[in-house]
Amino acid sequence: MEAVSGVERALERLDKALMDEGAALRRTTVDAEHLQSRVRKVGRILAKVTVPADDVVDAEIIDADPGK
């Protein structure tokens, strides 16, 4: 009888762990969607930004491997 009771407790713990994992995955999905929404909002804001020509910095391309 004690062995059956132990198995039942183990199954209950497994079910609880699986439910917790499922809840964590759902939260992760919701968090990812929220983050994606915020990134899109920032992207829309940045798309409206203009930089005056006087503030543009000249750049130079530097070859990472000059031996080639």
C-alpha cells in the first residue's frame, strides 16, 4: 500500500511540474509578444527621426584583414 501511495505522490508531483512548465511557456510567449510590440513601437518612432546633414559623421571602412 505504501508503494502505491508513493507512486501516486510522484504522479501528482509530475502533473504539477508539467502544469507549471506549461504556464511558464505561456508566460514566455506573452512576454515575447509584448516585447515584440514594444520593439515595433520604437522602430516606428525611430523611422520618423531625421538627422540634419551637418550632424552626419564621415566614416571610413577599415579592412579587418589587410593581408588579403
